Amino acid sequence: MTDIKHDLGLRAMKVLNVALITASFAVCWYLYYAPRTYSPFFNRGNWAMIALFALIYITYCKVYDALIISINQASEVIYSQALAAGISDVILYVVIFLLTKHIPHPAPLFLTFLFQIILAGIWTGIARAWYFAVFPPKRTAVIYDKRPGLETLVSEYGLSKKFDIQVTASVEEYLKNPAVLDGAKVVFLSGIHSHERNIILKRCIRDGIEIYVIPRIGDTIMSGAKQMHMLHLPILNVEWQNPPAEYLIVKRILDIVFTGIALVIASPFMIITAIAIKMTDGGPVFYRQKRLTKNGQEFYVMKFRSMRVDAEKDGIARLSAGNNDDRITPVGRVIRKCRIDELPQLFNILKGDMTIVGPRPERPEIAAQYMEELPEFALRLKGKAGLTGYAQVYGKYNTEPYDKLQMDLMYLSHPSIVEDLRIMFTTVKILFMPESTEGVAVGQTTATREPEI
């Protein structure tokens, strides 16, 4: 009964949010834009415009997880809603432009957007206060193998209001004393081998305990298995990175079309950036660096130069330390923060060395260092290198290599045009999130080792 109350309550709050944001657009439409269309609509036409806005807004809210108040921080929820509302407003402005004789004035819609941000903030505050008052944190246990410290992450990410961690135990401790899970409503399983994990999973399912599993590499690979029946037996067929031909063809067409559009839109920013870099120290505008793409093939990636010309004069490959890296030029700090330094890679995509969505291309020297401690790192080379990817939108620059590998393998396990489009749209969300560009510790070039799969 509690789960039904929880789900219905959340759905009601989400409907309220969509209604508020859509109503603000409806007021703007009725009071300003509707009377100025070439041929004013009847009521059904007006309702169609409002419904179109609601549909687009709901779609982008799902893409950006804009209505998940129980897990995401308040600032991220508001930011995601503002982004979803802003994109919806822009799309509807284009539609309005097509319906009018003259270019419609953008000011009313811009003021509406500002009001939508205020509504998003008010709704988020009320919704979170309601949720955590009605649904107190669940008694939670953490069972780990080689990856302790999950309880610290829960606290750092502000999830203590949802998960009340009262038990932290190693898998060996649990097997000796299964009673440690008595009374738990939620269990986190962190990096546990399949045999021991299955024992705990069966117990949790039997007792109705909610489970969150941090997978191992083998789990991620198996997640893409195809269910089938053969020999009168249930069988999982695992074909690693064998996407259908039509997917590869459509993906390549989208790469060319979207990259061409992006180059047209970005060309003014690229010209300004090139001039700024040249004026800073007179050095080269572009920086070419050897990287790895599908099947370990080498190519030279193009970027706007953001570091000093002598950044690696000793010939040793180093990961960036983010804003703490003294090799970054003043112009470099700006273009890195806004991701403008990545724009020349659009030419790599047109050439075919890269794709829009895929694992980020790694330098051969650094990849070799990773694979010394993490041989499974080579699995990510089964896909063509990408400008953006799963690890880029859901990880941070300083996310450990093992976890980035897991994210890349999750993407490669489920090749899909829908997933590619979702990652592309989600990339827009992280462009102005500073934590996604944090650097690694100075001197860090090796992977954090996880036990074998």
C-alpha cells in the first residue's frame, strides 16, 4: 500500500509541474501570439499548440530527469526543468514564426521563460518538502566486496534523506551473519561476485527488500544479452558489439547531417576562438593529438589549443588536472569550460574517424597504462570513438577509469539510435555543469583496479 501511495503521489506532483509550466505558455500564447497568427486558430488549434508544448516539455523532462525529486539535488532539478522549458519555448517559437507574417517578437516568450524558472523553483521546493515529509528515509544496508565507501558517496550526494544507512558490512560478514539485513528496506550491493550476490539477491527478493546493484564488467556485458529458447532451454545469447547494418548506416547518416548543421551554427564561435588563441601567444590555433578509435586504429584528433605550446615538452603524456593545471592558457580556461575546444572534432566526425556518440578517444600511451592494470579497458575499443558518450554525460572528468569503462560498456551493450539521440540531448545539459570538467589529481594516469570479472 505504501508503494502505491508513493507512486501515485509522485505522479500527481509531476502532473502539477507539467500543468504549471504549460499553463504559463498557454497564457503567453492566448494573450500575445495567438491573435497575431496569419489566420487565428479556432479553439482546437489553440489546444493543439498548448498540447504540443506539453508533449515537448514532458519529453525533455524525461531526457533530463527533470522531475526526479527524490534522488537529484534541488539545483539540478530546477536546472533540468529550466532547460526542458527553454527548449520547448524555442521549438514553439519556431512554430509560431511559421504561422505569422512577420518575425514574432521574442520578448513575451522570454518573459514567460523567466516565469517558468520561478515556477520550477517553487515547485521543486514544495515537492521536495512534501516528499521527504511524507516518505521518511528508508532503513538501508550496504554490502560490499572490494569497493567500500558507498555510504560516504550517499552522504556527499545528498541522498541521506532517502537512504538511512544503518548497516555497512562486507560480503564475508553477511555470509557469516545474514541477520544483518533484518529490518532493512533497501540494500546496496557494491562490486560483489556473482555467486555471493545471487545469494543476497534471492534473500532480498523473498523479503521484499529494494535492491540497488553496482555492477561488475561481466554484468555490464551480460546486460546486452538476447533472451531466446533453444534445445528446450532458456538461453542468453551474447553477441558483443555486433550491431545491425541498418543501425550503422542510419548512425553514419545522422553523423553527417548533424555535424554539418553544427558546423554552420558553430562557425562564428570557432572563428572568434581561433582569433583569440592566436592573439594570446601567437602559437598554433589547432592542436593535433594521436588517439585510438574502433579496433585500436590510430588517428589524429583536432582540438582548439587550450594549453601552452610546451605543455608536454618532456614527451610524457599527462591527464589534465582541470582548473588547477597551470599549463592551461587564459583563453583555454574559457573554451574548456564551454567545451568550445572540442568543436574541431566535428571535422574528425565528417572524415569518419569519430562518431557523435561513442567512447571518448584515448591517447595510446595512457590507454596502455590503463590496460596494464585493467586489461578489460580494451573492450571499449570495440566501438568507434565519439565526441560525446555515456561516460561523458553521466560521469565527470575525474571519474575513475574503471567506472568510465563500465559506462562505455553499458552503451556498447545496447546499440540504439534512440539511445544516441538521448545522449546527444543530455550532452546539452552538462555543458554548463562545472563538475563534469573537474580534473584528475596531478600525476594520475593509471586506473583504479577492480577485481576480475
